[in-house]
Amino acid sequence: MTLWKKVTASALAVGLITSSAGMNAGAAGKAPSVTRGEFVKSLISGLDVSLGNGSTVTFKDVDKSLAPYVEKAVELGLVNGLSASEFGTNNTLRREQAFAIAARGIDTQKSYPVSNLKQFKDVNHMSHSLLPDMAKGVGIGLLLGYADHTVKPQRVVSPGEMRSIVQRFLKEYSPSQANTSVALRIMGTSDIHTNIMAYDYYKDMPSNSLGLAKTATLIKNARKENPNNLLVDNGDLIQGTPLGSYKAIVPTGKLKDGEEHPSVKVLELLGYDAATAGNHEFNYGLDYLDEVLDDVDYEYVNANVKKASTGENYFKPYTVMTKKMKDSKGNEVSVKVGITGIVPPDILKWDKSHLEGKVTVQDSVDAVEAVIPKMKAEGADVILVLSHSGMGDAVHTDGEEDVTYLLTKVEGVDAIVTGHAHAVFPGAYKDLPGVDTENGTINGVPVVMPGKFGSHLGVIDLTLAKKGSKWNVTNSHAEVRAIVKEDASDVDASVVEAVKAAHEGTLAYVREAVGTITSDIHSYFALVQDDPSIQIVTDAQKQYVEGKIAGTEYADLPVLSAGAPFKAGTRGDAEYFTFVPKGEIAIKNVADLYLYDNTLAALVVTGADVKEWLEMSAGQFNQIDPTATGEQSLINTDFRTYNFDVIDGVTYKIDVTQPAKYDVDGNVVNEDASRITDLMYDGKPIDLTQKFVVATNNYRANGKFPGVRNKSAVIMYPDENRQAVVDYIAGRTIDPSADGNWSFATLPASASVVFESSPSAKAFVPVTGNIAYVGEGTDGFAKYSLK
């Protein structure tokens, strides 16, 4: 039991002043009794607490004069109503009720068994629902009983007994505790993707638009504003830039046993309290991830990844940490924060080669619902969920990727740090029901999604008030704070120093020369025309797979190759495009062409599968109405550009006046739709029954993309797609040009079709062609027309 300071004599006196005129005298000859209303008023009067106006009280039997006292008693967790509308104000108070109410208000650090009550002869006369509170009353010395070893639980309380119970209560209850609050700040990052330095490794130059070294300044400033804080990371931390590749796969830089990963080192330096796994944490396999996590000194939690062999959690499913904080009166208090995390179950297909047979992944919502009672049982006052998941919607489908919106409806969740989608909230998702962008809440729960690459810091401020022995959230506000993009003044020198060796090693790695290109390569127009940035990748993949299948059963099958524009300005970043200047090409440039650490794969599919594969890719575009006269936006921004596969080796057209056959998740939405026309192989209409080998990556091979679903064989290779590009270019001079194997079917002459790309693309608009600059677009993009 926590022994709090005693109340002042004057405060105690207030609590003990009870006029007999205010008590129920009862029938003639009977001792006066006390009502529930009178007891609650006396109990609250003895505390040094400020009262409200009683406006939150909804009990119909509580009048205006009593309402402020009942309101405060309910707030402090001392009492509940008999029902939603009835408090029982005039009900005669019995001894067991009085002691139970008083016991609830005493904060203890341990529980007391009901067996404590066996010492009383009349224990069987006690109400079953009050037994835990009565046992607590005995354990803390509040309930002593009579000399005959009875409690007389059903006897009515007299005014004298009420004064005695109130006096005992006040000796243990700290009046300061009832009138204080705690301001708790939660800070969160997500999707750092090894962007620690304020440096763009692809352009090989400093960048003011990214880097945890810049976010660190936001963190330190936010801490100064409120010392009651905790700091968390929401995953996708160890992969994403050449620095991540350097520490995972490059022999000269690969992480050694006992060595701290640069990302881990920085999180420790900045004092992170907890982190969770993102889907890209699994890209290098479980052994590598285990090695990374060997050295963390912060909590690492995930509730839905399980060991395939035993069903046990692969990671620690949650943590309940006790944080020492200062309350509003400057006193030190303890707040228990429960933290858990989830990752999309789709990691099983995205990294199938690493995870199959080793782990299973539980539905994210089910996993969170399962651990909340456990955190509550361990005393958690606040529940924080690290949701490495996109926002999603209100419909729950088992095993779905994006569930953050659903998690706001899970009982017990007090705050969420989300990510995965690389968007910013508050900011995006304004049209979802229950979204309050001003306060940063969704269905009343504060949520932050802090962008990508360290661009933002999520800040959630919670106000906690004491209710009995628990702190409860009474108010919240969430916001995101952006790094300073105008200059480098906010770069944290300690972070720079901590990763200096890894940064310099990465620079040496990415500057290694590979070959030469005769013209610039960029992805500014990769969504609207066949593009060299994709062509060079598909050519390299085709060369690799042809070499691998030579002499095998697949040697006589035609080889096609699928590639996509990974950097095409999506997710609100007008500069997120590939750009490789002509001249000497280095590994940094190849990494700009092929962003991810995928490995090569080959699929055996039919001509019919190739068509469905392309029908899915054609979902990148909105449907164009031939009869409309106003501007029509071509690009479907909900469709991820890494799913816009161009398949080289065949020729085809895309008719965007037709509806898309598949939605962004590959579900059929228009069964009879056909956007892919004039699909040809070797100059002839493709034979839908002919077999092809398609060179691609492990991500696509392990997925359920239309066309891929029906593969008759899959061959996985250990080599990276990026390395295949390096080998293709090595020692050569390449003339990067697209072969024009796909184009749009003729667009309606009357339609005004527009799309957005980087303002920098204006300088690369072909002098002769069907693209024209229109003017400024949205969010820093520029608008272009297509004819």
C-alpha cells in the first residue's frame, strides 16, 4: 500500500462535520441511517478537491446540489450508479457498501485475496460483487470488524459510523492525488528506411528533406516542452537506402556478430523506449533480423508474428512499462504504459522465401484484441498500439493489410502510431468517418502517421486523470511536426557522429563505377509512356533468366520480363523520381533504378495469364470519359506504382476509356472489362495457351497478382535484381532507350487528359510528342496534358 501524506486538520474537519438534521431519522424508535447520497457528499467534502458543476451527471435521482459531489466520486472511481439512469441517492447505505466505496479510493501496489474475509463469521452474508473491495478494505486496515469476528455487512450505517469510516478513509487517501492530472506526450517515427543521415545516396548529395538526424532535433525540442514523454518507432527501419544494403549484403560492410546496426545505435542514442517491426524488417531474413535485434536496449514488440512450429509469439507481444512522471502539482507519480505492435500478414507472401515454414502471422486486429486484456491485467493505465499498417476502412476482412482505422474501434486502445503507407496524418484521410483532423483523432482515438524517411515526428499529447488507483485518458490531441526543409540547421550532430563510419562506408560502396550511359535516365513520364528506367531493368532481368534456364526444361520457352517504376512521385512527394545523369554510372545510380532489395524469380505462365497480369497493371489509370469536356485526371493515385508492371517481350495497348477489371487489391470489379488490346507476341496475336517464362522479383512471384496466381512453376534465385542490372551494365556503354512495346490506345480527341509529375520534368518534355506542360499541380507537383 502506498502511504500518502495526511490531510490537513481543516480539510479533515470539513469531512467530519455532519449534521444529524441531514440524516434519515427513520421511523420512531429506530436509529438514524445514512443514504448513498449523504455518504458520497461527506466523503468528497473531506478531500481537498475542486468540484465541477455536475453537468456530466445523467442520473435522474441526483439533484443539482448533490450532482457536483457525485460527479467527482464517479470521476475518482469511487462509485457507479445502480443503472445508467439511477444512482440510488436515497437508498439506505449498508456497511458493506460504505466500506467498498471507501476501499476503491485507496491506491495500492498489490491485490488482496478474498480469503482475507474468512476470518469473519458472516462472510456468507456479504454481496458477492463486493467481495474484492471488502477484501481490499481488510488488507489495508480500513475494515476491522467487531470483537465477535463479524462485519455485519447488511447493517445500515449510522451517522457516527459514517464519520468513523470517512476518517479512516482520509488517513489513507492523498487529497492531492484527487485533484491532479498528468500530461503525457508520446512521440513517434515510422518508415525511416535507413534514412538516418540527411543525405540522398542516389543523388550522392546532402538532402534537407529527409533523415533521422533532422527528426532528432524535433524530438529534442518536443522533449523540452514536456518531460513526461516516451518515444517509439513504428518499423521499416533497417532497409530502404544503400546504407541498409551495405550493412546487410555488401561483404565489406555486412553486420558482424555483436555489432550494432546503425539504425539501432541511433534509436538508443535518442532514447527510444520501444519499437515494432515493419514489413521490410523481414527482407533480409529472420537470421539477419535476429542479429539486428540482439543488441537493442529498448523494448521491441509485435503481437501477431508467431513461430510456425509452436504457435508462440516470435517477438515479445507487448510490454507494460512504468514511467516516472511529474503531475500537475509537481509530485512524482507512476504511470504504466502498455505498448504492442502489429505488421501486415502479407509479409508471408512478400517475403515467402524467407518466412515460409518458419512463422505464421495472425490477423492484426485479432492480435491486438487478444493482448489488451493482458496489458490491463498487468496494470496498464494507457494502451499504445504501434500499427505498421495503412489506414484501411471500417470493414474487417481477416488477414487484411491495412487496419489502423479498425484499431481505433478496439476497446481499450488509447493512442496509435501508424505508418506503412508513407502518408501524413493528421492531414490525409479527411474523408473517412469519425476523423477529426483538428484534434488528430479517429473515432475519438489520437492517431499519428509521420510520413516517411524521417520527414515528420508524430506527437500525441494525452491528459490523464486519476480514477481510484488508475490513471485514465481524459483528453487528447495529435499532430505531426515537419522537419525544416529550407536548410540544414536542424541536423543533429550527435546522430551524424554515431553513424559516421557506416555512412562513409556506404558512400564508398555506392560510388563504385559500373559502366557508362549515353543519355539521362529518369522516371518522370514512366506512368504514361514506355520508359528507359524500366527498360534497362527488364533487359537485365531477361538476360539473367535466359542464362539460368539454359539447358533446363524451360530452355525452349520464350522469356518475357516484368518491371515497374518504383519512384514515380507517389505518396505526396513531387521529387520522388529516378534520375540518373548521362556519363559514368555507379552503384548509387543502379540503386536509384532498382530501389528494393528484391531477388530474382522466374514464373511459368500462359498467354492468358500475361493478359490478366497486364489487366491488373492497367488499374494504374482512371477511366476516361470520351464525352466529358473538362479535365480528367489519368493516374489513379490509390494504385501503387510498384504494381504498374510493364511486361517486355510482348506489345500491347491500354484503352483507358474502358473500366478497370481489377481494383487496387487485385479483386475483380468488372468481370467483362478489357483494357489490354492488341496484345502481340512475335508480331502475332498472343496464343492464350502458350507458355512463357516471365522474369520478375520475389515480391511479385510470392504474391497473388492476377496472372501470377495461376503460375504453373516458379523458380527463385538467390541473386538480387539490382545486381543483375549491375552485371548487365558492367564495363559497357549503354544507350538507354525504351523499345515502345506499350502505349495507350488512341485517346478521344475531345477529352482533356492530364496527369501530375515533378516540376523538373518540364525540362524533359519531348519537343515532338503527345505530352505538354500545363502549369502548377497540387502539393508541389506540376500538371501535364496527354494527347
